[in-house]
Amino acid sequence: MSANHAVVVGGGLAGVTAALELAGAGLRVTLLESRPRLGGLAFSFKRGDLTVDNGQHVYLRCCTAYRWFLDRVGGTALAPLQERLDVPVLDVAHPGGPRLGRLRRSALPVPLHLASSLARYPHLSLAERAGVGRAALALRRLDPTDPALDGLDFATWLGRYGQSPRAIEALWDLVGIATLNATADQSSLGLAAMVFKTGLLSENGAADIGWAAVPLGDLHDTLARKELDAAGVRTQLRARVTGIFRSQDGNWRVDTETGTLDAATVVLAVPQREAHGLLPAGALADPDKLLDIGTAPILNVHVVYDRKVLRRPFFAALGSPVQWVFDRTDASGLTDGGQYLALSQSAAQDDIDEPVSVLRTKYLPELERLLPATRGAKVRDFFVTRERTATFAPTPGVGRLRPGFRTDTPGLYLAGAWTATGWPATMESAVRSGVGAAHAALAALGRHRENPLQEAA
């Protein structure tokens, strides 16, 4: 009975993807998730009448795996992409008062598609803009898969190419902190090169931004559950796995708090520290490497005003602790004329454990500096969501710690954004890992299924 049975442990994007691919190849699949919902760290919850995302998650047009996932669960129309990259950047520290700049692309081919925007970008001097262009051209020549790049930090490389602290703040970190969850000095050059080459220097529209126009739970839980059900996957929520053991017949026994499952294939799609605790002896040559993969926090600050204070769907900030601000009014279900803003604060080590009262004192005045319309508005609600281990830390050397999808024990596979996908810890990386683990398992079973990412890659 277990020969055709696969168990996927973890119901985040990686686990859901792996389950769908395994079921699509004809396997009988059981998906186990310890939480009462699917979606991993990209989920929604209720707060009164509001539906709140735990954090603001975006993706880019170059995120072909996540776009495939959206299409697979029927959610593409619910998470639209910009027609053309356009990022408002507000510098609140400008001597003459807040100054707005924009990073947007034209229809010209790469790298000219960003040239006109960079030439007019007011947050850098003329010399700094020219220097950014030279560094971008040098970045195009790097190979992100070169192991030598993994051991270097991005800031040192930027310094070699004449990037000033202001250029790093106003451009490189503006993008890098949001995508890598780390500043340039804490980021592997290999991962940074991958982000900038793929997003800004590969195709004209690669960096166009997309985000959910509905609660994330609608996509990653509701629609995902519907698709899993249609594929024949048996999904068990509140099912915590307590152990994974190799049986004498070469199959696997997966123990949960309420029972035991037997399977020929197991995909472990949980965070790296949890994976380390569940891995049987001999599964990896050096399993403690998983414990050496650091984590990085993300803080989200949620503010509900009694009136509309922001006309744009989002903006990024300079000269302020505030990083990115998104209008979540419609997605949250707020319909009484107020406005709900979500502040996405990556690399939030300094703030992640601060009391709400301290964060309120810090961020509300900053919003008043950035958005004058807030000065006469009443704050109806202020709360924070904290993900202390939101992503793996993309520090120099992390590449040699990230394992592949196959373990050293037949029938056991790894998935998660922290595995060796070549991407930083994003929804894209999670989906790629789920596909990779599933297809590694199918290959071992002698089952063929077309890889959905091969044409998209």
C-alpha cells in the first residue's frame, strides 16, 4: 500500500507545490501541516472585521515559478502585476522637504530600459548615477553560480566599483533589503548578483511588481486547498510530525501526534531547524550545516486611519526608518472610508522585539513626515506582526550550507526556500524547491512528468 504513497511534511508553498506535482504524476499523496491552515509564512488572519496579511509579500515578473503556482491554483487574476515597473521613492530627509523620485522602466531593451529613469533619479548626484550605471554593467558580467561569489559580501564589491554610501542606501539597499532581507554588507555577493541580474538586467519587464489584491490566505490556503482536493491529495491540518523513520523494507514511517503513516517517498518541506530535528541519521553527511544557516526577521507595522491619507498603492522611503508602505484597504475588507496601511520592515533586527508602544512612538511620527495627510487623521488601530525567523539570512558563505533536494537516503527529499534553489528566501524559491523535490522523487521512482518550470525558466 505504501509503494505508491508519498507524504509531504509542511503545508507552506514548498509543500503544497510538491504535493500537487507528486499527485499529478499519479502518486497517492498525504500532506501534513501542523498549523490549522496552509500557506506557511505567507498567510492571513482576522482582526475584528479586517482580514490581515501577516506581512506584505510581493513578487516580480521574473518569478516564473510563483507565477506558475498562481496559475495552478487559479489565482493569477487575484495577484496582478504592474503593466510596467514604477516605484515611487520618497526622500524625507531632503533639505528642501520631502522629495519624490521614481524608479521605472521604459520599453527599451536591457539595460537601456532603466537608463532614462536613472538619469532623472533625484536621490543621487549626477556622478553617483553614472557610477551606478558602471556598476550595473559590471554586475551583468558576474556569474551568480560561481562559488567564489558566495563568500564575498555585496557591500565590499560595490565599494570596489565606486558606489558611495548614498548610492547604496538610495538604490542598491532599497532593492536589496526588500528582496534579500539584509543590507549589502550582510549579503552574499552571489545572491545579490542573482537578484539584480535576474530582476533588473535580464529582460525588459523582469522587475515589474505584483502583489495580492486579496488576502494571502485566499491564495495560499483557500485556493490551494481546493486544488489539492481536486488533485486527490489528502490534507491533514493540525498534524504535527514527531518523527521520520526508515522501515526494514526500505520504506518510511512518519509518526504524528495522532497516528502513523507508511510511505515510499517523504518530502520534508519545513524550516531548516525543524528539518534538522526530523532528519533520520545518515540522511545528510553533515546535518548540522542546517543549524548554521542563520535567520533574519521581518516586522510589519499596521496602521488604520479614519480617512484616506495615501493615494498611491505603495511607495518606498529614504531618510526614514520606514522602508515600504502599502495600501491594504481593499484587500482587508475595510469599506467605511478609512485607510489601512502596512509598513514592511525587512532586516528588522533592531525593532523585532520592541514593545508595540515603542514602535508606535517611532513609526507614527515618521508617517506624518512622509504623508502630511496623516497629521489631521485619527489612528483607529495600530498593531504589529513579527516574523522573527522570516527568512534564512543571505550572509556570505550561506550557499555552501544550503542542501540540495535529494538526501543521502533513498526516498527522502528536502524542500523549502532555504534549500539550494539559487534564489534568496522568497515565495519564488519556495515554489522552485517544491517542484525540484517532487521531480527528484519522481525520477527515483521512474515516473516521468514534465517539469513545469523548464519552459518558464
